[in-house]
Amino acid sequence: MLASLSPQSARINPPQIVTEPPLLRAHGIVRRYGRRIAVDDVSLDVYAGEVVGIVGESGSGKSTLLRVLNLEETPEAGSYRLRAAPKLYETDLLSLGRFEKRTVQIHHIGVVYQNPHLGLRMRFSSSGNVAERLLIAGERSFAALREAARESLSASEFPIARMDDPPRVLSGGMQQRVQLAKALALKPALLLLDEPTTGLDVSIQALVLDTLKRLQRERRLAIVLVSHDLGVIRTLADRVMVMRDGHVVESGLTDQILDDPQHPYTQQLVHAKL
Amino acid sequence: MTALSSLTAPQQPYSYGYLDAHAKRELRRRMLKAIAVPGYQVPYASRELPIARGWGTGGLQVTLALVGPESIVKVIDQGADDSVNAANLRRFIARMSGAATTTDAVAATLLQSRHRIPEERMREGQVLILQVPDPEPLRAVQPDMSKSAQMHADADYGQMWLSLYEQLVRFKQYIQGASYPSLVNGRHIISPSPIPRWDTPKLHLASHLTILSAGREKRIYAVPPYTTVAPLEFSDVPFQVEDQSGRACRTTGVRNRFMNEIPQTDGTSQFELSDSGYAEKLANGIMPASTYYDENGEFYHAGILKPAVRPD
């Protein structure tokens, strides 16, 4: 029976009971901007190979939470652990110094922003953008950098013939693929996606989502996906967290939340259609 | 009756060496700090001078703080002693300090230079003062100065190779013409002023002291004698100096020196020694001192310059 399946579908792991501890464990995150509380006591567990979607309107704190998870911002309270390397889980990442934070960020966390200008150097070559991660991690062989860039770009289905074109001459979908290749260049355990397909037209959006889904399955990536597009959430996410004014108002399995929302705000969000 | 004037020091329009005593003391302290931490950019209060910022005020302040009546000063601009800027600075330094001037790189004790390090090997006790327009090597990859200061503190220099990567991708070789980033003493990356790649290895384990000063950006940094200076390179694509083979000086006929290209009306080019002090010695039949590069273009420290590799 299994032998008759194509190799593509044979790679998909059957559902299993999760016995291992979560890869990402963030607890009680509080982030204030002056008197305004952007994220108020949010906790989040993500297991390896799981996609957690965060939905909510603009200003609900979802992007701030993502920046905290990417160690770009230090929250006022909370703890954050990542089971990405043997010793790493014992330390609270938020207590690390600047340099250690950066090392963790480079090696274990990949990020794709909505706006490619935030994540890419527009005037450098696409392959150089991907190679930058390896350079920061200490790779100094030009041949190895080329090979890694080629491998990572082809994994994110970027046409290799254009690998030395700068992102500014590429289309939006291509730019997102370069960002994805850059994020995955060092094979991180955790991938953070901040509205990765917003602003792309629907057909390109579907292609980028396909690539994301495939990479997530192949590499057993843990993904935290921030989006206000419920279609994207439904396609990718296993679990959903609904945020409003810095609080989590509802969380659960994607189907459960999107088909049978309990909280009035979630009901409003799910039924809001143009 | 004693005249009051005979009891006071004769009035002078300027203090010795133009800068006031406090300025010179500050500059000397900053220089000592720069020497103590090779390659680290020390901020200083850049003084007003009777030349405009960008015309060598950084170098001039260092020279004026170091010069004494017994000093012998050489000023180089683009390799030449006779350009307007070099002549102007040299005359000013001599007038303000009473120091002797020369065009001979071996005889000089203080050499202020823009763009070049002399072809003849400098010796212990000499000070080379380089004028720097932009001291921050990280500027190309990190425009935020507070972030680049953090990167220097963390020795977080990975991104510097990104510009080299781009050069290799586009041109299959390092093409950066000047200010080639180099790692000093295994710790700080410096932008060694706009000297050509040809001159960059001359800083490595040099016998002389090099002080680099940026007047507009208010930064001093130094390469002390016998300090390692490693131009950045990929492990599989070694650093290269400009190829001077096939170029002969049109007046002296020497080869394997850094040449100025002189375009001709028929579209061809002729070449001329860039180091005018060295050319002057050759023209007058004076035996020059030993040079950094020999007649075959071999560098005096063996094994520093490796054969070229073109990546595919």
C-alpha cells in the first residue's frame, strides 16, 4: 500500500501523538511602549513541525510578539526558550547579551517580512543576500558560499539563472522567495513569517504558500505565522491564536477556530467579508 | 630703567606648530590611545585650520602635533611631492615649525601622505601620517554609526565580506581600488585611507608607525610598528594587488612599481611612476633604498601575496 504512493506523498509524515517537549516555549511575554501595552502576558508553545498562526487586526500586538520571538525587541517581562541546540534550552534567551542573542538569531531563527526592504539588501545580489547569513556565521570560502546560496535558492524555487540579480529588479513573489532562501540558509529550527504573502497577487501567493508548505513538511520546521489573511492561515496553520489589544482572546485548532469561533471578536473576524 | 618688553617673551602671532598647547596635548594623548589599541578609531576634537575640511586637516593636525624643529617633513599627494596641495601643506608646516623639508622618503622623519605609501621601504623611527576621508570601514554594509560601533565592539565583521562577495560575483576578482578593508592585529578592521591595494600589504609588520587621521570625521587610528595587517579575503580567493606587469615608466623605464596611467591622444596609454620622490632619485642617478616590491614584483615579506585565483 505504501509502496504504491508517489515519493512526494511518501515524505509526508503520518499524524503522530506528540511526545517531545515544545521547540519554542514563550511564557508571560509583556511588551510596553510607554504607557501603551502592545503585548500583555502572552504565552505560546510551538512544537517541531507545527505551524501556529497568529491572527488579529492591525495594532493587536501580533507583529510585536513576532519581533520579540525574533529577539529584535526585549520585552519587559516573560521568558523565552528554544530547544534548537543541546545546551540552548537551559537558558532564557531574553537574558542573553547582545552578541549571544545575535548568534541565536542567526543560527536558529529565520524570518520573512512582509516588506522585502526590511529583510533584504536591495542593491546587493540575491545570492549575496542569502550568503550574508553564512558570512555572519563565519563561512569564509567563496565556493562554499556560492554552493549554499544556490542550494538554498533552489529549495525555495527561485530560478537559479537569476541568482545574481539584485532583489530590486525582481518581482514581489521572487523577492519573497529570496527572503525565504535567506531565512532558511542556515537550516534554522524556527521560522517566523510576518505577513509573508500580503501584497502578492493571488496566483503568486498560492505558489509561495506551496513552497512554504513543502519546506515545512520536508524540514519539520516550526513556524509562527502572523497574518490577517484567514485564507493563508487556513492553508498553512495547524493551530491559531487570535489576538486583540495585546491579549490572546481565543486559541485552538485552525478548523475549530475558523469554523466554530466562540469569542465574539473571533466571530466578527471570521465573518468579516467584503 | 629696564624696558618692560625685555622682561616678556617676544610676541608671536601663532603658538609653535600653529595649534595651541591644549590641542597638541589632546592629539598626542589620542594618538597614544590609538597606538595602544591598534586599529581602534579614537574620537578627537578636530580643530579649525587655515585649510578646508577634506583637504588633509586630519593629517595636518597630527603632523603639527608631532613636528619639532629637528623634524624632516615630506608631504605626498597622490604620490607626488609637487602637487598644489602637497606643496601648500609642506610650506605651511615648515613655516609654523621651522622643520626642514625633503622629497626623499628615506631622509624624512615625518611623512604626511594622501593616497600612497612610498615605494622605498620605510624604517624604524619614521612616522607615516595618512589623511583619511572616511574612517569607517563598515559604512558600506551598516549605515547606522551606533550599530557599526557595536559591531566593532563585538568584532562582528562577517558582513564586510559581503562587498567582496559582490565584487567576485560581478567581476571574478577583487576590484576595490582603494581603502581596502584590513584586519589589524587580528582584532579591528580598518579602512586604510584611500591607498591603493598595491600599498595595503606594506602596512603588514611594517618597521614604521602609521597614524591615520580623519579631520572631518574626527577619528584617529594607528598601525603600530610590527603589527599584523591582513587585507580581507576569502579562504579560496586570495587578496591581489593591482597588476603592474607590462607597465614601464616612460621616463625612467622601471617596472613593477605603482604607475600613473597617462592616456594618449591616439587611444593608447603611457605610464609614469606614481611616487615622484622615487622617480626623482632615479632620474638624478641616486641609488634608491631597498623597495617593498623587487624588480620582479615580488613582495619583501615572502608568502604574503599569493598567486591569483579566479573563481568560477
